[in-house]
Amino acid sequence: MSQHESPLDGWLPRVPLGTWTESAVDWATGTLGPAFDAIAAVVDALVRPLDDLLTGVPAVVVVLVLAGLGWWLRGWKFGLGTAVGLGLVAGMPYWEETMSTLAQVLVASALALVLAIPLGVFIAENRRASAVARPVLDLMQTMPAFVYLIPAIFFFGIGTVPGVLATLVFSMPPGVRLTELGLRQVDKEIVQAAESFGAPPWMVLLRTKLPLALPTIMTGVNQVIMLALSMVVIAGMVGAGGLGDVIMFALSQVEVGSGFEGGIAVVVLAVVLDRLTDSVGERFPSARAQRLARQAA
Amino acid sequence: MPALAVKSLYKVFGSRTDEAMRRLADGAPRDEALAGLPATAAVIDANFEVRPGEIFVVMGLSGSGKSTLIRMLNGLLRPTQGSVRVDGVELTTLRPAALRKLRREKISMVFQHFALMPHRTVLENAGYALEVAGLPKAERRERAMDALRMVGLADWADKLPHNLSGGMRQRVGLARALAAGTDILLMDEAFSALDPLIRREVQDQLLELQAELGKTIVFITHDLNEAMRLGDRIAVMRDGRIVQIGTAEEILTDPANDYVAQFVADVDRTRILTASSVMEKAQTTLDVNVGPRVAARALRENQTSVVYVTGPRKQFLGTVTEDEVLRALREGRQSLDGYVSTERVRTVTEDTAVADLFADCAESQHPVAVLDAKGRLAGVIPRITLLSALASTTPHEVPALDGPAEVDLVGAKGDPA
């Protein structure tokens, strides 16, 4: 892979980590091919209809639905802001790309959460698993985002599917971490109280720990969506489509105008998604009760 | 059979617990025994039995291991060694499912910081144990409401815990435990987080409820006054070991070691000690049918001036003075009948607190008569005895005595001013 001379030549044995990775990927492509095909089919089956739906309906409908949601969750000011922001995006030439990006973000983060939350629950209950998961999560988070694209291309080719899957991997860690954190932060005495009355572990988890950890878990959900949004643009490099394409094209052609338009569309999406998910978390009765309890204390 | 029986119970946290256990077995102090080991011993060789219907208080300062001890009584913590029996069932070897069943049916717990679920209403919290037990909703509601009524919070059923004050929240915690309907109640520093006045109020409420319900209660506290107030028996813990078990009076009057003695030094003994613990034997006690001649001789022999007279069933009738015995003698009577008076002596019961004796002692011409539950004379308390009982508690505060009869007894307890 690398043709550079190592400065340690002659002192230490060369470590061909790159070569090993390549052969592992080769082996995986050969042996696990059918599995990858299946995964690709599932992701495609999720993204395509949603993409079609969002790009298919008139922009006005989407703007009004999201603005209404914003009004309901956070009040009329945010509803109005949403309408203005999305209206601006709809007035620019990249509405369809924005909706494709939204579809990809929603699918990638939904899948990431489906994996992350149970994993977070598992490692919160199991110290050893937590010790193993922690460095893996660190690696997933610090690995430069572009690197995920390379194996994604190998396994899934070019297009939306590798983009969504790379996004999934990149955005998953905070979902796992904050689920674990939220569960560990639940007041030990309350957990013991539940146990002391003979509640079985599943009941303690579902009716005590998870409701009390929910505000933190929702922060994780919010983080996952934000990371997915940032990654989905990078995934434009593998031809995932959407705003990523717009921005990559603008970059290669040095077109400031369309680059800025694409960027603004991303920002508007980010703000709307961030505030919406944030207020969903706050609306859970357990979150409200805990907030009130803190205020009272 | 005891409701709870604990035998050679140990809990060692950390690693190399085997080595730690070996060293502790010699009875060395905790810190010496475990020096250099990555282990901490929270409970060392605890042994006690809790009788059905009693309030058993475990008292100790923080770090003495009392919270660890109580958590082994319902299996929240697994002992390192030893045995815990609940109604004869060995708890330490139970499988998880059987342990949960035992908790549902036999033991419930009240926590220091209430441990209410903030996202559930007061009623839902109170009914939690019943929900775990899988009772239908209507029945759950009814029994939880009953429990809330018992603690006086029925009107708050639909509020969330944060709407309630600390004292009220702990009453919900108590209601939750009561609604479970278990015979045994574990209370872990249940009132420690409350203001002193509120604490007193909930203590009273607990005693009231206990008089009605007769639960078996294990109560953990670091507050000696609380221990003395609530406990039928008290276990004093220090550095993981139980150093003494006894009634409040036993611990006060006969502390097992200097540590306990120091601990109880500040207690207001007059509220704990009772008449029976300070009284002495009446010098001259005679049956009412005894003749004055015998009475006169008894007075002479005992060098006293008053006879305590009892009836046919040994019940206390009153006193006869020296002068009256002489009069009876002159008048040639065959018994003391007719001379007995109840005017000159006050009577109290055996469990009257010493604090409540002062007025009686001051107004009684002769030593106060202490009667048992059947009205028989158990003993008497001369003023000087009361004073010396106080002197042993508060050596600096008792003024020097010239003539006991003249001392203002009520004032004698504190500063002469």
C-alpha cells in the first residue's frame, strides 16, 4: 500500500498493517459477499422509498409539515423559523438533493440507533463488555471519516448504500456511549429500591432505568443525527448523491456560489433536526419529571 | 423462631478476600488486620436475631458497616461468608428468582434518600411492590391508597414526588413498603435526611403505625437519640463489628466498652432511664394485718420512720408513719388498718422516665413508691437516690448537697441558676 521508506528500516521489523487490512478486506469481499448483498438490499429498500417520498411530494408540503412539527414541539417562533429556513432552501436549486440527504440521514441514524441503544444497554450492564467496547468506540470516532468510505466501496460499490453504511458506522458511537452513561447515572438507590421489592432485571431495566436514563439517551440520539448529517456530505465522495454531490462538485470546480448554497442547506437541515430531536427528548414524562425535580431541589 | 437470624456474617469488598477473611478471623481490629491488602471489610462476624414484632435498631457512625449489613438482609448484597435466615429460610444460597420471591413476600425496604421514582405519581410509587407482584390494577390502586391513608397522604395520590416535601416523600417511601404487606421492614437511615422537627414527627408516626401493625423492623441510624427512641433493642456497630446488643437502658447503664460509653455520654439519660432502673428496695414493707408492735420493731431495726403497707394480694395501699404506729400501739390496735394513708407518698409506674420523676419526688413526703403493672410495690425512690442517678450521668452539673430535703429537685438537673 505505502511505498514510503520507514525511518526505522533496519532497526525494527516492518509492520505491514496496510497489507493485512487489504487481505482482510479481500477475504471478506470474497467470503461474505452474499451477506453484503443482503445488507445492501435492506438499506436500499429503506432509503429509496423514503427518498422518493420526500422528493416526490411538493416542497411546500414538506416545509409545512416540518414547520408544524416545530410549532407543536417548541412553539410558534421555532415553527416560523423552520418555515423561513426551509423556504430558503426550497428557493435554491438543490431542494431534491436536500431531501435525498434528509432521507439518508434519517435511515442511517435510525439504523445506527437500532444498533447503538441495545449495545449501550448491554455494556452498561456488563463491565467487561464495556472495557472491550470503549477502545473500539474510540477508534470508530477518531478514525478520519473518509477512511470508512474505502472499505464501503469495496463491499458495496459506488452509490447511496455505501454512503449510508459509512455514515451509520461513523455516527453510532455517541449513541452507544450516551446510552451507557445514562444508564449508569441512574440513582443507585432507586435501582436498589426496585430490586428490593423483587422486580426482575428486565422490569428494572424497562420501567426504571430506561425511563430515568431517557434524557441522556435522547442527547445521544441528537448527537447521532448530527454526526450522520456531517458524514452524509462526505459520503458524496462515493457517489451517495444528495447535498454531498453538490458540495463535491462545487469543490472540484471551485464554484463558490453553489458550494455556499449546498452548505447553507446542510446548516438549515442541521438546525431543524437538532432542535426537533432535542425537544422530543424533553417531552417524555420522565424527562419532565426529572427536570421539575431538579428545579425543586 | 426469630423473624431474622444472622450468624457469623462477613462482607469484604475488593480482591483477595480469602486472605482478608483469614486475618479477620483472629479478631484483630479491621485496619490492622487488612493493612496492605486490596480489600475492605464492611461487616465482620455479625451475629444477632430479630424477634417478630420488635424494632431492632442498628446504630453506628458512617463507615461502621451498617448500610452494608442491612443490604445483606434482603440479598441486595451477597455476604462473603455467613448465614442470614428469614423466617427460617436461608437467604444466602437462594437462586435469583427465589430471592426475588422472598423479597416480594417477606421483606420490604425504606431508603435514606427515599428512592421514589420521579416519573411516577405518588400512588404509582406506593403501589410499586404490588405492580411487581403482578396484581390487577384496581386492587393495586386500592391497597396503595390504603397505605397512603395510613401515612396521611391520600390527598396527594396523583401528585408527582417533586411536589412533596422531604418528610412527605419519606412517608410515601414508608407507604410503598407498607403496601407491599410484608412482615419485615428494613429502614436504612430512613429519617436521616429530614429536618430534626420533621424527623421527630415521622418517628412518632412510625411508632404509632408500629403499635397498630406490629411489623418486624430493622432500623439503621447514626443518631443515638433516634436509636433510643425507636429501638426495642439496639445493636451498636463500630468498624464493621457489632460491639453491643441490648435495650437502650442496658446500653446506657452497662456499656460494653469505652467506645459505647463515650457514644452514650451525651444522651439525656433522664429520658431513657426509667423509675425501675433507679429505684431501690423499700426498707420497711409490712402487710396491713400486721400489728403495731411488729411495725414498731421493724422501724427500730431498719432505722426508718415510715412503713410501706401492702394488702392481701401484695398490692400497695399506702404508708404509716412512726407517730401513727406509736398511736396505734397506745390505742391497742391489732393491725395497721385505719392508719394507712396515701396522702404522704406519690406513686409512679416502673416505666416512668426519670425526667418525669422530679415533681413527684419533690412533692412526696417519703420516698416515691414505684408500682409494677399489678399495683404491687416494686421499690421506692428516695430523693437522694434520684440525685445520685443523675450524678453518674452529668457529674459536673449536680450542685453539692447539704441537706437533701431542702434541695430544689427540679432545678438540680441543670445549672443552679
